[in-house]
Amino acid sequence: MELDPVRAPLIKKVFRMATKVRTSLRKVLAELTEKGLVSRTGSPISISGLFKILTNPFYMGMVCYNGELHQGTHEPLVTPAVFTHVQERLKGRRKNPR
């Protein structure tokens, strides 16, 4: 599997920005949309689409098969440490149900 030369650097930047303490997902999305991040179909990415990107283990080199994670053969875009850090930040953003 080859990396998309346009989208791969933008996905890396999504993760870098998501690790910053005071960066909102809306700000990340707005900045990267301005830089040209769109879906594979060319349409803008929504907040839920951005969330799916940030929670997809594919970007750290893993694939899900039969409900289990396995090491993929593709080049990871982020390290497991960065991916885990982003997951912790996202979990901290979720509101507690009443």
C-alpha cells in the first residue's frame, strides 16, 4: 500500500495538532480544510469524519481483522505513542452522561 502524497502529510499534521493542549477539533478541521484536506471523494471532512481519522488505528500501522488488531504491512503515519496520546485527549473531551 502506498501513501497518498497529498493526504498523508495532512493526516500527520492532524495528529500533531490533536496532541496540543488548547487545540479544538473544529480549529484542527478548519486549518486542515484550508490546507486542502478532503475525503477520498473530494468532499469536505466533517467533525465526525475527523474523529474517525483520529481514532483509526490504521494510521499507526495496525489493521483490524475479525475484531482483532494486527500489525499491518503499510507504513505508519504516526507512532503508537502519538496515537495513544490523542486517544487519551479525545477520551478526556467526552462529557460524562448524567
